[in-house]
Amino acid sequence: MRFVKRKKIKGYGSNMAAALLYLFVLASLLSCSRTEHAEGQHGASVSSSEIQLYYLNKDENALLSQSYTMEAEEQSGQIRELLEKMQAIPESIDIKAPMHLGFQVVSYQLEGTQIVLKVDEAYKQLTPSTEILARAAIVRTLTQIKGIDGVSFLVGEDPLTDLAGKPVGVMTADMFIDNQGSEINAYEQANIILYFANEEGNALIKVNRLVIYNSNIAIERVVVDQLIAGPSNTESYPTINPAAKINSVTITDGTCYVNLDSAFLTQPYNVTSEVAIYSIVNSLAELSNVNKVQLMIDGETAVQYRDHISFENTFTRNLDMIE
């Protein structure tokens, strides 16, 4: 299926002077269009054309990416261009295009900042692991277009569902979590509960989030990663310095050991110390295998967070912090 429609350009007569004048004006307009970028989403010029195109490896058990420079400058043209690239047969035999796996994209529709892709019933024939990798590649590729935040799928006339039969809904790039630089055996999908701050920064708000993550990554680390990434809605607020790095997250006998770097100690947000700490503790305690949380900074527990919370003792869930 092709998404780009070609239009014929009418002639401008045989007068050479008029033709030269036309070409000069046209060149000037094109030069301006490349340097000016409108703010609107639909039909707006996009300032960044360098992206990563995502593919499946030949064994269909990992994602690979290649650098690509988009030719189209308008958002609508970029969408069509990337859809065509993702269904074209790659030059390398070591990769597979995510839209060249036996199903067809019937159509797409732009709804605000989201793309709705309609695929045919053959999509249901993909194995579960290949299917998740295919949509991970599609979502990660398309959401690099300026003004595109998410992608949802229709299979035939019905919304895409997970293995439990629940609608998957709109997917964003940060739902697909990888171990950088390593191949994977499969993706796993989980609904996790995260706790972010309320507007005043003195209590926690419960947020449900669907994540699709590399099976080599422990779900406990995924939870902490998502807390650092922050909320994706406007009803809750971040609790952890986004510059904080995870040294390790491990679990032993029901205690989750979270080892962060010293950037965690710097708090750029207007939240209480308790909100920052218990956003981590309460989120991890939602996992069935976590009863306690031990926080560390660069492997050390002899730490005073904001001068009054000691990391020398473990923390347990605090329901009084939840709004």
C-alpha cells in the first residue's frame, strides 16, 4: 500500500523570461520554507529530520535501529514517508521491516497528537513476541515526528487487545523499555502502579501505567525508571530529580534494594521529603514480591535525605501519604 499521492504541475508558458522569473521566486520561497518553522501541528514544518528507524532482527527476538534522515518537511508527509519505509523490504537480510511481516496497513488517521493505524485481520496471526516487537518498532519510529505523542491500533474494526483481551489503547515510546546494547528474548507487558505528587507536593496520587519492557529487565527496576521519567498526565507531578541515575535495583527475601547516585539527593521539585521517599516505597510495595525497601546512595546507607530522613533503616508502605 502506498500513502503518497503524486500531483501533476501545470506548465507556465513558453516565455523564457517568465519561466526564469518563476524559478527565481520559487527558489526563494523554498529557501524560506526551510528556515522558518511554524508552531502548528497539522501541516507544520518540522525542524528535526534525523530519526532512528526501528526494525526487528532476522530472528524476530530483538529490536534494531538505523539512522535515517526524513525527506519530507511537513508532518503529514513525514507520516506517509515513515509508513512507507516501515513496509519496504530492507536492503539488509539481517533486519525485518515491522510492516512487512504478513499484515497490511489499511489506513491511518491523525487525531490531535495521536496516530490511529488500521491494520487487517492478518495482524492477529503474528506470534505474541513478534507482535509486541512489531508495534514497539512502529510506535518508536512514528513518535519521533514532531507533534506525534502516541499511536493506537485498530485490527479490522476493533481496537487492538492484549493477551488478556483488554484494549491496549494509545501507546507511547516510553512504554517500550529496553536494556541498551543487548538483545532480548521477548518483551513482557505489565500494568504497574506508580505514586506521584499532588499539586501541593504534600501527598501522593496513584497512577496506573501500562509498560512493555525487555524481559531481561527486572520489573522492580522498571518501576524506579518510570518514577524518574515522571508522570505523563497533568493531574500528578514528578517526585524525583530526572538527573538521578540508577546504580542497581535488586530484591532479596522481600526487601528491594534501590541504589541511586547522588543526584537523587538534589530535589528540583516543590515536594516534601516524605513524598519523594514514599513515591518510591509505595510504588515498589505494589509489587507482590516487595515488602520493604532499602534506599542507598552510591551503595551507602549512612545517608540523611534532606537532613532528616535516614536511609539506614528500611521503609515500608505508608498509606497515610496517599491522597
